[in-house]
Amino acid sequence: MPEPTKKDETPNGQPEESVAPDSNGAPPLPEISLEVSPPPEAVAEGKEPVETDGKKPEPPEPEPLQAVVAKEPPSPTENGSNQPQPGGVGVKEQAESANSTVKEEGPCSPPPPDDDAAATTCPSPTPPTEDANSLKKLSIELPNDSVPAMGRKDSVWSLGEGQAPEELEKPVDNPPLSILLIEKPQSGTVQLGGDITFVAKVEAKDLLRKPTVKWFKGKWMDLASKTGKHLQLKETFDRVTKIHTFEMHIIKAKENYAGNYRCEVNYKDKFDSCSFDLEVKAEQSSQTLDIRSAFKRSSEGQEDAGELDFSGLLKRRDQREPKQQEETPEVDVWEILKNARPDEYETIAFKYGITDLRGLLRRMKKIPKEIKKSEAFAKKLEPAYQVDKGGKIRLVVDLADPTVELKWYKNGQEIRPSPNQRKYIFEHKGTQRIMVINNCSMNDDAAYSVAAGDEKCSTELFVKELPVKIVKGLEPVKTTVNERIELECEVSEEGAQVKWMKNGVEVPTGVRSRYRVKCEGTKHFLVIDDASREDTGTYSIMATGGTSEAHVQVDLKPLKIYQDLQDMTVLLGQPLKLHCEIYPGNVPGRWYRNGQLIQPNDRINIIHRNKVHRLEIEACSLHDSGDYTFVPEGYSQTLCAKVHVIDPPRLHLDSLNFPDNTVTIVAGNKLRLEIPITGEPTPRVVWMKGERVILDSGNRVRAETYGDQTSLTIDVTEREDTGNYKIVLQNEAGEATASVKIKVVDIPDPPEAPLVPSVGGDWCTMTWDPPKYDGGSAILGYFVERKKKQSSRWMRLNFDLIKETSFEPKKMIEGVPYEVRIFAVNAIGVSKPSEPSKAFTPLAVTSEPTMLVVDDVTDTTVTVKWRPPETIGAAGLDGYLVEYCIEGSDDWVVSNKELTEKTRYTITGLSPGAKILVRVKAINAAGASAPRTLQHSILVKEVIEPPKIRVPRHLKQTYTRRVGEAVNLVVPFMGKPRPKVNWLKEGKPIDPAHVSIRNTDCDSIIFIRKAERSHSGNYVMSVQVENHDDTAVIDIQIVDLPGPPQCVTIEDVWGGNVALAWTPPKDNGNAPITGYTIQKADKKTMEWYTCIEHYHRNCIAITELVVGNEYFFRVFSENMCGLSEAATQTKKSALIVKEGMQVKQPEYNDHDFKEAPKFTQPLINTFAIAGYNATLNCSVRANPRPKVIWMKNKIAIIDDPRYRMFSSQGVCTLEIRKPSPYDGGLYSCKAINDLGEAQVECKLEVKGGFTFYELLQRGVPLHLIDKYMNETKIVEQEK
């Protein structure tokens, strides 16, 4: 092995003490021998290890090796255990990885086959931790080791993967100390089928919870999932020592259990791990295997890849033996690997098909190495030498050739002799060459080597320094501040180097240090002249042979308060003096205000005279208020006082800059009046208006105070805000008051509506009164505007202010109504406009009313109606005046005391049987028009008019309402005198508790507040006047939601389709069923989804169903009210099976939908009102689509603009635009297709026809008037 280049040192950087074998009083040095075992195959077969030359080498004798015995306890190992080194030998070795170590004889070398129990419990030695100085590495040269040992990191003989021997001379870094593990699992060996336990320990003093421990085999195989018969994991916790113990038990180990294992510990952000090896020793076997086939991996890609598959090889032993006898390896791979460099191992393994290179190298390094006999040295240097400090040592080598030139080296540097130096002496005795080192010092502790030609041998020299012991230790000291402290210690040797420590830190002893160190012979002193509290601590002195420590306690002198601080109240600007007296007098202190340190300045003076401490402030400010504290330095006691600086309140009205403190503001603006105030403490501010206090919580008017100012805020100023406001300030120091006047000015109020006393043709005279409120400012004048009554645009009549309160507008248009209004103006602005005056118009008399006729006559009244005058005139029309007189006299009596604006009036209070004449005048501002008089007298006697019911159009068909809705029907009727009305339902009187009926002179109202289905039926209304009567039938239908279908069945299932069928519901809700809604649901979820809505038939095929699902179906029925509340569900489910099944489709004959025209809804006799559009409706069904022809009086209606014809979905409609009496008659609708024809008829009667006089006035020719009158008489006779 390569020579050592570094020396072991202790953790504190001092060289490790050693004793030479021949020194007195030192324990005898045990010998350490290393023995390399042959491969297990060779041992089992009883053969000698294979050598490079093919000969049988003799078993080499173990060479004795001198080692250094450490007196100090061994340093902690890598796994955290404090076990001593095996054999008590202090030899420390540094490997290139955390898992590679050197095995020594006994517990550190592979045992023979008959010593398995000892090998199982053997702990492997571990290197000490690395310090600031590098560690010395001791390597041991193995006999017959011609090839450098190579192997995996987990191999106990590995020097590092792929590392050449010459690289071992380079310095290496020690791995860091364990973070969590205090005891790591050790590598071990177990006999095949035996048991072994690995233990890991974690200290829990600094852990809040149990750490997480994982066991791995190889890189990634987590053993937590492999526990069972052969593997058990155990965890325990010792509450006394606070240590977690984790154990892994391997029971009845198998060959494939061998390999590298890893233990990982996790706790929050901390992590620690440890690798260890398990070697399973197999039974001896005489089988000869091919080296390349034996080292192929047993399970490629598995966690235990790389281990020998002995069980597989043994099973195929009989088959392989004859094959191996016939086919032998062509090359000796062992010989190739031994002679190759480490960087060529992988190339050789790839070339010869060796996949388990690491296993091969692990086996190869167990082969005994051939011992090369040195050609230059007959006897080399011993591996190590030891000498006391100041002694001398002889290094002796025996040369095989005395003529060879010899060179000596110290740490790689050649030692050259000099005549004036007696340090190194070189002697020659025959073949012996001796180097004597005199007066050994610590500098001579090094690695020495001697070179003879190309050969070289080396050794280690250990120089031992005797420790310095402490004869008299330190004594504890307890004193007070400002006293002198002297610590004394006596050691065993004069001039010894010692180190003074305080609390584990070296004491500084420089020129400026407070500590003085002196030495008097064997006595050493540490002196502190002026002690302080910081000097309290544990002081220790360290020598090479021991330490001594003592505790020094420095306390303060007791504090006495002669005079404490006093609370003070000071006026602003006055001086402030705080005074206190304490003992001891030389104790300084600090002043604080509200926790802040006070520093002296021009205004603040801090005085300390002996026992007296004073704080003086020339002129106090508000910032000087607060809590003052005096803290004596070094003491926990404090002196406290409160200082309160007060200031009388003051109001600073000068900042307003308003004359006489009067604030003027325009109404509607926001006023915020801010007045600065001063005072300490902050004064209480009260705003008052009169006797009312203004609060800070007001909405529109509020008073607020913020620190150094107070404010009055009026969001929207009003007239009522005018007045004097008083401000009152109060605090401890006094009171202050002030007042502010606020004046709110505004535009004036609008004047009253102007009067128009006189009106001319294009002018008028108007007057008005001044406004009641001038807005706080004098009225400067007025503006006048006018507009046409029908217009919204006002026009100003004057641009210069009118000072007076009257005006005469001119240039108006006659006959156009006007209105005028006034604006008042002051210095603030223009007021709102006044109310407009009454409309006035230039006067013009209207023409006489037109078309005066008698509308109704009773026994005491006569009702007349007329049309407005043809020429109303510019003055408009104010109303009508109705007068009458008895026939034969000229005494006209005014019937209406007040003008009526209607064109119909009833004259009351007449005598039955009298004959009167009636006239009507139109009245406006200009006067009454010429009267319009009836040409004939009127007999005051009531005329019997047969009753007639005028059924509204929407009631001629069935009237439909939903359950719960209100029914309100108005049926007008005619007849004189007032007819009697009677209602029947299905021939029975109507119960007024369910149906309300109210009758008037001209109509009857039937009302149902909340309709029910029982209210459905035919209601018969009869109207009777004496012997005349008329009836009408009204069909009322109350509908509700239908019931669900009666039965839903699954008719067929094929592919992704399901055929459903159902029967209509029993209850249709009193309305025809308009459709059905079908839903489906998967049997797994039973969530319903709609398949189709508004479906009209009673069967359906549901498609696009998912194969493999099972479905239920349900059907809702629907009418005009909506869907039924419940649905009918199929009792069975439909399973959609996979395709492959054929379904026979039934044959269906196409239905012939052709049919001749047939009217499903005929035409109905209809009454129309003249001037209002009328429609005739019917419905026809036919296929193919028929041709529809409308006829009037058997004559087809073609291209007549008064008629519009529609046809949609079989519904035929004829619209008659604004019919007149000419449009009445017999109407027909005819439908024709190839299969036949059909026809329906109805009568249309147009009410509200014209009289002969009206037709004549409209300019209708006489022959048409005569034809119309004849048709009207015929219709009346038919009725």
C-alpha cells in the first residue's frame, strides 16, 4: 500500500500523545497483524489461492506492526458510538468514503469458516472526525497484494471506487458529524440461515416528536413493505435517557440478503443517513464455476442486483459440470484484472461479459497477494516509531547491496547532513544504515522515508510531549463592582503554556484589555482591577494535563432612594425641574420620557452631582408632557413621575379675515367654518345657536373638533341658518368664548301668479304683487315671459328690468291662447318663475252647433246630442248652453246653470206629455254663438225599446281560465225601460256564495274571485223588458293541470333503442291533452334527463341509449296549463345490450292521409261595430291542401282592398277593414281539393249605421241611400 503522508492529530489540533515501546511506565504495545483470506471457493475446495504465475505460494507469515496506544479516550466514531477501538489500539484510518474501512485481524478481518459467531458480532472500526488540521492516515501493506484493492463503496476492503493507489497520498476530507444518529448500524456477517440485528439510535432531547426512520436495501428498495417472516422492524423509546432505538431483525438469512443497506432518519428540515453491509456466508462447495458466468447478475434491474445467484447455480450443478469440463475459459480473467490498472476494469468487464464488476472486485481483494521480495532492502524500517520529547531515536535499515546510494526524507523533503548541525547523524555499520535524530521536538513528529535506488520504504515518528498538570486549582470569588479580582492557579512545570477561558471563550490579554495575566514561577494569575457586572462568569485555566475552573460573581451595591421623583403640573412656557437623590452616589443613570431616551441640548440640562440627579427644562412645551423615568445604570429599580403641561384655551378668530366676524354665504352652498384653537389639555368645544347646542352627530349642520381646530359645517345652507353662533372653550386652565354671525342670502321667492284684467285684439294688461321674501337683498326689477298655451317655449318680453308691477304685452295673435309669468331679480340672482296666469285669448264668437238630434226620451227627461260648431273661432270654445221652451211660447229656460263641455246633455224635470223645443248655444270668451234649434217639437214620453244583449266577441266562444284565477265578465245589453237581468247555470240559479253578479242599467258583471273546476259550464243570461226578452249563453271552462298517463310500458328493446307506449290520463284537467314529455334515468344514478317534449302521440322510440346501461322511463302529460305534477314510470327497466342481436322489423302499411275538405270549426254569426275591424274565422282539414274561396252574398271576394284573407295551419281568417252597414250580409267560406269540397256560412250584421240625413250630408247618392234603407228594413223585419 502507499506510504502515509499525513499524521493523526487530536480534535483540538494538538498532536496525539504517544509512548515508545521501550519507554518506562508505558503499557506494552500490542501487535496488530493483518491476514488476507483466500476466496471462499478456494477455501471450500481445500485448494491454495490462485497466483499470477500459477504456482502454489506458501502461506505468508503475518508481519508485526507497531502501533500507537492512545492515552486519551477515543473520539466519537462516524456512527456516533463511543465504543473503544478494537484491541485498545489507537490506530486511526481515513477511507475515501463513509462506507469503506480497513479490516484488522480478529474483529477486523474476515474470519475462517469455523468462526462465524465471532464474525457476526464484530464491529468495524471507524475514522475519527476531521478538525481544522488534516488527519494522518496509516495504511498497512498486505502481503502478496500485487493488485490494488478495488470494490464497491459498501465493501469492507474498498479504498474507493475507481481510485488508483497513488491517489491515496492526496489529502482527503473527513465526512461531517452525524446530525441525528448517535449510534449507527454496523456492517456484519451472518451464516446462511442465521439471524442478525442492526441497531440505530437517535437522541430526542431537542426533538419535539418522534423522527421518521426508513430502512433501504440497495438504492431505492424500501424495506417497510417487505416485513414478514424473515424481516422485522422494531421501535422503542427510553423515557429516562430520551433515546429512540430502531432495530432491524433479519431472521434465517438467505444468500440474496447480502448487500449494501441504508438507514435514513428525517426530522423536519434535518436529515441523516448511514450505509452498512451485510455479508451472508454460504456453505462450502466443491463446485467449479466459470468466473464470467458466476458473476453475472442474478436479477437484472432489481434492488439486489449484483449478488451471486448461488441457489440457481446449485440447482443446475449437474447440468453445468459436464459443460464446464468440456468448455473451459479461453482466458484467465483473474490474471487480466490483477495486472490491469483500475481505470481499465470496466472495459475488461464489458469485453468478457462480466456484469457484476463490483462483486468480482469484492471477491478478488480477498485473494492473498504475492509478497514481492525487496531487491534493495534486506530489512526495511519499522512501520512506526515513538520517542519522548527531548530524547533521541535511531532509524535503521539493512541494505541488500551496500553500494546503493541512500537518501533520507522527512515529509517528502530530503534530509541533507551538515557539519555544523548535530540534529541528524548518519551512521554506517556494515550493511546497516542508521539515521539518529537528537533532541526530538514536536517538529520532528513527521513521516520519514528512505530511498535506495528505485525502492523506497517509510515509517512514522511520533514525538510524545509530557502533559502539564494543575497542582492548585482556581477558587471561586464573590465581590461587588469596582473591586479588584485576582484568580491564582499553580501548575506542575515552570514556563508552561496555559490558556485562560471565560465561559468557554478565551480571555483577551492584549494591551487594551481589562484583563492582566502574570506568571511567577509555577503560579499563574488573572487580574481584573476594576470589576463590573459583566465580569461575572465561569473562569477556567487549561493546561495540557488538565483544567481548573471557578465561578466569579460580581454584584451591584444595594440601591437606596433618599428622594423620589414627584408628579408635577406646569403651565406652558414655565420652567420644569425634576429632582431625585440615590445612593451610591457614583452610579450614573438615564432619563426617559414616554420610554424614549432624553438627550441634553440647549433647552434640556441633565445634572449629576454626587447623589443628586436633576433634569431641568427652561421653558416647557406641550411635547414635554408625559411619563418621566430615571433608571440608575445597572439596577432594575426605576424612579417615575408624571409631568402635565397645561395651557388656557384660546380662539383665533383673526384667521377668518371677515369684517365684524360676519360670514355671508349664498344659500345652497356648503359652509365649512374652521377656527384654530389652542389649549392643553385639549379644550372641550361647544357650538351654540341661541339656546340650541349644535352636536357633532348632526346630519346637515354639525360641529366638529380636530386637535388644534374646531369647525362648523353646514352641508346645504338655508335661510334659517342665518344668525349668531356662539363658541365656548373649556379646560383645566380656563375658559374662552367668541361669537360668529352667519348671513345666508338667496334669490327672492317667485311672485304670485299675474292677473290679466283686460284683453284686446292683440294685447292685454297684466298686474302682479312683489314677492313675499326678497332673499335678504332688495328687489331690482322683474322679467316678463309669455307663451302659447299649447307650447312649452317661453319667450321673454323685456330685456331691461321692469321697476313697476304692471306691464302691457302687445303683438299677440288673435285667437291664440297665451299665458304669462313673472321673474323677480335681486343682487343674488333671478327667482324661480311665478305660476302662469290664466290663459287668455283674443276674442272671436264661434258658429252654431251642428247636427242637433234627440238621443233619448223618458217620462221626465229628454236627452239631446249635437256636434261642435264648424267654425269655433280664435277664442276657442268654453262650453255649451242648453235651453228649452214649451211649444207655443217664446220663454226659453236655461237647462244647465254651468256650461257643459260635452256634446250630449239630458234635460230633467219635465212634465210628462208636454211638447218642448230645444236649442243649444256655443259659449266662449267672446260670448254665445247663434243657437241650433230642433226643427220639430219633442213629446215627453218614454218609448219602449226591446232588450238586446250585446255579447262581446271573446265571449261568443268558450271562455277559458285556469284554476285559481279570477273570472270577471262584463256583458252589455240594451233596452228601455231598465231591463230585468237573470242568470242560470245549467238551468239552475247561481249560488251567490260562489259567483258574484252585479247589474247596472246597461251591463251585467259576473265575478268569480278564485275559479274552480266546478265553475265550468254554460251560463244563460236573460234580459226582459215587459213582454220583450233576450237571452245569451256564455260557456265558461275552468282548466287545471292534467293527471299522469295511466300506464307506461316498454314494448321493445333493440340496439340502443327502446320503444315505449302509454295510455292517456284519466283526468285531462278539463282541457285537451296537447302533448307528453318523456324522461329517462340510468338505474345506477337515477338522475332524470328529458328525451323529448311536447310529443303528441302515445308511443315513441327512444334512441341513442348507452350500451351496457339499464334505463327507467317516465312520462308527463301536458295540456294548456302545463305538465302534470306527477309522472308515470315504467315498472320494468330496459337493459341496453351489446350489438350483435338482430331484431325483426315488423312491416307496416303506409297510412293514406288523403281526405276531402272538412270544416272542423264553422263560421259563427257575428255582430260588428261600424268603423272597427271585424274578423271571420273557421278551420278546415284536408289533404292535399285545399283552395279556400271567400264569398259575400254568393259572390266571390276578389282583389277587394277592404278585405284581407289569411290561412295558417288550416285556420282560415277573413278580415273586414272598418266595416260600414254596406258590409253586412251572408258570408261563405269554400274549401276545394281533388277529393271534394266543403262550405260554411254565417251572417254579419254591422251596427251603428247612419240615418238618412247623415248619409245625405256625407254626399251619398240618393239611389244608394234608398238601397241601404231598404236593406236595413229587411234585416229588422227578419229579426
